[in-house]
Amino acid sequence: MNLDLRIPMGAMFTLVGVILTVFGLATNGNLRLYAPSLGINANLWWGLVLMAFGLTMLALGRRGQKRLEKLPPEPVENGNVRRGH
Amino acid sequence: MLNLTYVDWTIMLLYFVFVLGIGFALKRHMKTSKDFFQAGRALPAWICGLAFISANLGAQEVIGMGASGAKYGLETAHFYGIGAIPAMIFVGVFMMPFYYGSKARSVPEFLRMRFDEKTRALNACSFAVMTVFSSGISMYAMARLMQAIHVFDGLFHALGWAPEGIFTFSIALSAVIVLAYIFLGGLTSAIYNEVLQFFLIIAGFLPLVLLGLRNIGGYEGLKASLPAAYMHMWKGAAHANTNPMGIEIVGLGMGLGFVLSFGYWCTDFLVIQTAMASKNMESARKVPLIAAVPKMFFPFLVILPGLIAIGLPTPRTTTQIRTVNGAIVHEIQVVPPQVAEGRGLVPAKINPVTGKAMLTASGQPLLDYDLATPNMLLHFFPTGILGLGLTALLASFMSGMAGNVTAFNTVFTYDLYQSYIHKGGSDRHYMAVGRWATVGGILLSIATAYAAINFNNIMDTLQLVFSFVNAPLFATFLLGMFWKRATGHAAFSGLIAGTTAAILHHGLTLPLDAHPGIHGGWIAVLHRYPSDMAQNFWTAIFAFSANFILTIVVSYCTAPKPESELVGLVHSLTPKPSRAHIVWWQRPEALAVAVLLVAVVLNIVFY
């Protein structure tokens, strides 16, 4: 399969991370909003974690994609050669 | 009232866009039926491994394990420790060589190769029916939950729609999305999205556990707020009276540890299909083992929220009296009766007629354990991350549905349509049939979900029927793969006998605090079990034993298949593949031993 899953997955988590981080920054210090999460700015912190995860996935996916392009198509067990696009 | 803002909706929408986007991106790769039904047998092991557990990470897992954690405590982790993990190791190390090596395209097809046509037909029919009903149950549970925690109420209010439509809206939303991505990208799409859902569920539930633990005072605080028996897996397991589940060690070990979990993880095409989609034999064998690694730590993610929910203080109606500028102000925080009668964050079930809490036979309020985990989300998450948590919840329902739907379209197309309805069609034709089987499967699921509204007991009844059909399965596969003498007639009669034994056992026994009927005892009550869980486990043990014994007996009375036809299907007749080219620590066996050791350590730490 020539779509490396880590790329869309990385993109999604990076975007979610950015949204949460920005929203967390904008609402930082809003005591009423963060009363349920025990006063912790859960949006900001978890947004940063998800962003880091997303970017790592993106980087790994990009690296994998590059390596895949260099290699000849991998033969599958029944001998059919899958050609890339 | 749940207040969701644009941030929550953006996150949810973003998820839907990516899920559908993956489907569209994969569409151009779908050239043959093998691409569609088997993901081209070309996926890396880690993707299949994560999809392997994610296919099971549906509603039963996320909501059910939280509920069970709240009800029975840490003993629920047995579903992992002696349930899933050993079974996953077994299927990877011992059974996958035959599933993958036989080149069977589905589990029923393997049964035809190993036994005969009628065994396959029996298994394919019952399996196809069960997958459709399971995905319908999943859909119903999701729509009910969306209603119960008022996710779409705000949206409906803003759009001026009648709130009665929320149930239909939830069902339509999940059906359309799951249908679209499977229709476009087949099993690959389902697997990719299951991996996405896997990470999303972690992203949504890990902060919940962290916040919950922090609130209750860490693990020690959780221990202090719960009865001692709640926090042990093994202590008290020797006798039924000394553990919350009411099961003694034999029923637990044999019923759950051997029959039920091996039956599920080793024979259910819902999970096996993801392993069979991987790119070669070594990967296929590693898939369940890779899956076992995160699976071991899932109790922390899905059971702990339930435990924390029951351990937190129950909200009470409070009156604060303050004086403001000389005037006395009474500030009353009113807590609705279902919350006040509950325990911790787990609400009581309210009788809709009297408005009072429903009581169990012993006079305790009946708790709605299924709301334990969702209520935790609502309790701890502020808007923003709440959108992420709710999206994770939706994702878990959809991954369970999607796995069922892809399993259904494969079994329907290969094992029913191609075998009995239309032989010898073109590959393109079968791929089209698979796509339309997806549509049909989802329509039938929707019908099941609506039937569940009108017939209260339909969910319990269906689950009961599944357990009758599934319980004996493992004996058939065990004998089929490891005993070359087992014959087709024997396998068929064994399966029937196993299911009959399960029905009879259920009809003759009853859990202690239940009335004869759906819970058992509808023939006569010969024996009473301390809990319904114990009854389930023993039903499985009886079904398995009946199948096992009858298959052996009938095998000796019937002619065996010639050994030449069983090469690659039975252990003793399959040549060991050479693994000299793989370093020892990269072999599946090494991974299996490592997983097993960690599982044992976890069991000792939380004994």
C-alpha cells in the first residue's frame, strides 16, 4: 500500500494539537472554565502533547515514504509485483 | 446541560474529514477483490497489530470495561490478564501459521479446507448474522449514549430541530461515515481508520485517567476510597464469596481464561481478518503479539475510569448560607435524584413512572454502570478537550462497527455468495458484490438498532444467542489444527452439540438474584450460580466440553481426510518454515515470551 498511514494520522493529531493549544492559550487563566479539570489548563498541556505526537508521526511517515520511493516495489508472497503510482 | 462550543465541534468535524479522506485516498488502490477484502495482504505488522485490538475496542470495551470496573473492581482486569493476553499469544504463535499459510480468505473458508462444506456453511451463516446484529447493537448503544449525555442537544436546539430526532441523527451519522469509508477503501480503509481510532481513544482517555487519579489522590487515594476487594485481581479469587464477581478460580480460569477468550481471539474473523491482511507469514504471526503489548496496559485506560467514578464522593444537594450586604442568601445546588441516589459519579437508574430510584432485590439502588466512563468525561473535561473525549467515544463505537461490517462483507461475498449463489463470476463482479454487501450489512444493522428500541430485551437476547454459538467454536479449531484425525462430520456435529449444551445449561441454571426467564432457568432450575458472570463462564465450559468430546467420538467413527489434503492445515503435517534468516530476538516466539513475562509481572503487582 503506497499511502503511509502515519502521514494523515500525523497531520490530524498535529491539527487537533494546534487547535487545543491555541484555545488553551486564549483561555489561560479562566478559572471557571478549568474548574472541572482541577485548575489545570488541560487544553494547553494536552494540545502540546498531541502536537508533539502528531509531528513525530509526520516526520516518521515522511522518512518512510522517502525510503519507499528509493526501493524497488516489494514482491508480495504470491509473487505478484505491486507497482507504485 | 452539556455546553459544547465551536472548538469541540471543530475537533469532531476534523476527525470526520480525515476518516473520509483516508477512504477517498485509498479508493484508487482498490483494483481487485483481494485489495478490497484482504487489504491486498500487504500491510505492515504494526498497523495490523493496532487494528487487531482496535477492532475489539468498540462500545463493549470502552463503556463496558468502565462499567465492569465500577461494578466488580480491578478483578475486571482478568479479561485482559488471563483472558485476552494468553489467547493473543496462542493465536499468534500456534494458530496463525495455519490461517495465513492456508491462503484461506476468511475463517469459514479455513473450515471448508480443513473440514468440509457443511461446517463452513454453518459457521459462515451464523457468523454473518452475528456480525450484522453486533454492529446494530453497537449503533443502538451509541445513539442511546448520545441521547443520555446530551451531546447533540445544543446543536439541535441551535438548528431548531426537534430533540426526538437525536437518536436517528446519531445512527445516520455513524452509518453514513462507516459506510462511506468501507465502500471506498474496503478492509484497508477499515484497518487504517481503526489505527487512527486507536490513537484517538488513547488521546481522549489518557488525560481523563490522569485527571481522575490526581483528583482522588493518586493510586493510594483510589485504594483508600474503595472497598479492599475492589483493588485486587487475584486476592479472594479462590472462592466465589470472597470476590466481587462471585466466581471461583476454576470457573474463572477455564471459562474466561480458556474457553471464552480463546474462542473470541483465536476464531473470530472480526479480529483475525486484520492479521490475515499483513504482508507475510512472520508479520501475520507478529500481529496478535504486537497487539498484546498495548492491550496489557489497556486496563489502566478503560477500567480505571470506572473505578475512579465509583470512588469519587457522590454529589449531594448542598445549601450554602451567606450574608451579602446584610441580606441572608441561600445558595442551593440541587442534585437530581439519579445522581444523589448513585454512588460516586455512577448514577442510579430511575423508574420513569414513579421518578424514584429502582432497587435491586437486596434493596440497594440499581446503578447505571454504563454511564461511569461517559460521566467521567463530562465531569473532568472543560470545553476543548471535551470535544476530543467525545470524538474518542464516537470513534470507539465506529471502529467496532467497521470491523463487523468488513468481516460481514468478506464472509458474505466469499463464503455465501461465491460459494452458494453465484460461482465463477469475474473478480470485478465479486468486488461490486462486496461493496453492495457493505450497504446491505449497514442497512440491516440500522434495522437491528431500531428493533432494539421497540423490544427491550433484544440486546440481552442477542448477546445470549451469540454466546451459545460462540462458546463451542474454539474446540473445533483446536482439534482441527492439532489433531489430524478430526473429521468434517465430527466438527459439524460437535458444533451443534456444543451450542445445544450451552442452551440446555442456560435453561437449567440461574444466577442467585434473578428470576427465571432471560437470565436462565427457563426449563427448570437445577443449580444456582452466585452471579451471572459465573453462569456465563460455566455455560462456555459446558459448550466447549460437549463439542470437544463429541468431535473426538464422531471422528473415530468416520473416515478421516487423506493426509495429503491436510498439509498446511494441521500442525503435525505442516513442515516447519526455515527461520534461520531471522535473528532470534526478531522471531515471533521471542516477542511472545517477552509479552507473557510482562503479563505475569502485571498480574503479580496487582494481585
